[in-house]
Amino acid sequence: MNFCEGCNLACDAERCPKCGRKKLRAVNDEDFCLTAQVERRFGDALREHLEAEKIDCVLMPYGTGVYTKAALPLEGYLVYVRYKYLEYVRNIIKEARP
């Protein structure tokens, strides 16, 4: 598995599927990897669940920016977790979505 340091993306490809970068390195268990894009409410609940399980996660606000002009939070998060938990968290997200 390869890792793009620019996108924080783990992938099987020789190039990053997000940015096209060719300079990838082998991923390690401690790398924070982009896991999913989720809605704000779900992201808040996911954060609480992962914290209870002692799983490090980072939720970066994500959205169109329209909300920031009105001083409201953005509508979603980009979820990052350590590579060793990537599949586990993806399964949680997959099971929670209809």
C-alpha cells in the first residue's frame, strides 16, 4: 500500500488518485489517512465513538464556504484516522450509511 503525503491518502496505485503525484512512499500504521467525507452531525457522533474506543481521529471542517460567510460552521468533515484503523473506521461509516 502506498501513501501520498500531500493528500494523506493510502492507495494501491503507483500515482495518487487524488492529485496525480508520482512520489509516493510505503504507508505505515501511524500515518493519518483520509478516510471519508461525512456530514457534520454524523462526524460529531463518529468522533465521540472513536474517542470512546481510544482511536485517534482528526475531523477537518469541509464544505462550500457559504456557511463561513454567515458565521455558521461548514456542513461536513473530512475524517482522518491512523492507517492501522482505516478499514475498521470505513466499515463503521459504511454500516451507518443507508
